[in-house]
Amino acid sequence: MNKKTVSVLIALTLAFSTGGSVLAASNNGNGTSSTSSITAVNQQKQDLQIKVEKLDDQISQVMNQISQNKKDIENISSNISANKQKLKESEDSLNTQKQLLNDRMRAMYINGNSSYLGVILNSTDVNDFISRVETVKKIVSSDKQTIADLKAKQTQLAQEKQTLSNQSGKLLALKTDNENKLNKLENDKATQNKLIASLDKKEKELETSAENAKEKKTVAVAAINVQKIRNDAPKITTTDTKSQTAVKTYSQTADHVSSEKTSQIVSSQASNTQATASNQSSSNTQSTVSSNSIVAYASNFLGTPYVWGGTTPAGFDCSGFVQYVYAHFGISLPRVSQDQQNVGTPVSRSDLQPGDLVFFGSPAYHVGIYVGNGSYINAPKTGDVVKIASVDRSDFSGGRRVK
């Protein structure tokens, strides 16, 4: 850490401390401290944030279900088409065999024989009789077997067609149900956004409070630590514009870095325009993964927008972000936070290390990656971006170490 950064941090600390002290000592005109007011607002906001994260989690899960249903529907539709073609071929083959049988019977009738028995009885001598018997036996046996096989196949294919049709109907019904759920959740989310916007406005009126100053200080120090990790981590040249400008974007858009001093600290991360951590290749194995590499790589995506069901740098949801970062190092994680909560080994809050997964709610509805100094990097909620936030939340439900 250079002297300039240290001095900025000291100035920031003093600014936070002074601002917090002044507000803590002030009254709201009724003899009660404004600190209790901002505490109440922060608690209300946190409660709403939890509700929003739960909705985001549900929306993402429904979107995943819809996506999987579409794939299943496409597969079943393809199977139905193939089955119809096979059924048609079997029917054509069966009809051909029937026609051959009818042709033989017609030929026998024209020749004065109304049955296979007539063919046998019209033999000219013993040898001819024996020969005709054997021939008729083979023809009859072959015809019977052919027709039986074709009928069995026809019955089987018809049953498979009905089964696939039933499955397709169920999947279509499930898709419709999921879309209805998604519409409801989106409406609920719109309501929550209005409430959060109202609370954000009230919080900004009291943003110099000691509580807010403490959280911003925690995040600012964590951001400096992340920058140091980035500087020390292996680097590769990349043409990925998003990775190159991620930290700069973060410093411009992250709403919790609102003070001038904090912005100066975090925006210094923009100087690192190379993707960190080792390149994703066959050499990327779990044995080479370090906590710092995970944090360094994750920080490339600061400023990336939250997107429901997002699993790429074009946009992430919380579990999609974590899954993507770990996949870079060859570590496969489940898709949703509830399942990710069961991976690895449990870690208490006091034993958290950079690179650990941190979860909120049980079962988890939110997840992020711990970066140290009581902070974690995460894709928080719709309308927001990947950013660093304090892990000091009432709904923190534990960490997991995955290596």
C-alpha cells in the first residue's frame, strides 16, 4: 500500500469518525438522538432488502425452471416427431406385407386354389407334395411372424407416442405455471423497489450517521485490500473490455461508495486493466487455487449488472456470479444458493477467510464471496451491480469453504 493510499485512508477514517460523532451528538429537535432514527431506517431497509433478495432468488429459480422446461419440451417434441416417422414406416411395412399376402391368396384363387391346402393337394406326385408342404409351412410361418412383429412394434410405438405426448402436455402446463409465478414475482418486486427507493431517499438525508460511516469505512478498507490482492495476483492480458473496466465501472456506479474520499480509494482500482488470476485452461486445477486468486478474479466483475438468472459477465444473479467465479478455477458448484450452501465445509463468521462463500438465510436466498475485513463481493439484487458490501447482516447464516 503506497503512502498516498494510506493518507487517503487516514483522511477517510477521520472524516467518518468526525461525521459520525457530530451526528451522534445532535438531536432531532425532540430530545432523541438521530442515531436511533437512522438505525430504525437501516433496519427497515435491511428487512426490505431481505424480502427483495428472496424474491430475486425465487424469480431466478423460476427462470431456470422455465429454461429447463423449454429444453425438455424441445427434446420430447423431437422424440415425438421421430416416433411418428417410425410408426409410419412400420405401418407402411405392415401394409406391404399384408398386400403380399393378399396377392398370393388372389393368385391361388385365380389358379383354382382357395387356400394353402389347395396348393398342397394339387401336387403332382409325392416329391412335389412334400416340397409344397415345406414351402407352404415356411410361407405361413414367415407371414405370421412378420405380421406379429410389425403389430407388436406398432403397438409399442403407439404407446411411446402417447407417453411422450402426455409428458409434453405436463411440461407445457408447468411452463405456463412458472410464467404465471414469474409475473407475480415481478409485480411483487416492483412494489418492493418502490419501498426501497423511498427508504434510500430517507437514508441519504441521514447518510452522515455513525452507522453508515462505519459500514462505508469497512467497505472502503476491504476495497483497498482487494486492490492489493489484485496487484499481487498473477495476471494475463485480455481483450475483455468488461474485465478491463470492471473496477472503474464499480467505482462509478456502486451506490454505497458515495463519499468523495471513498470514491478516491475505490477508483484507484481502475489502474489494474488486466484480468487477474490464472487463465482458465487445463492447468487450472483445484490444487492451484488460492483464496487470493478467487478474490482477485471475482473483483474483475465489479460493476457488472444484476440480471435474473444471469450466469455470465453480461449479467449475474448472486448464485450465478459465485458459480461463474469458481468455475474459472475448475470448481463446479450447484446452480442455486440453497444447494451451494451444502458444498464444502462450514465456516463460522469469526473464521471466515477470503474466498469463502458467505450465505444469508436458511435455506439460503443470497450468497457471495468473502474478501476480508468483514466484507464480501456479491451480485446483490435487481437494479444493482456486483459490488463489495458488509457481511454484518442479521440474516447471515454461515460460510462454506470450497477448495
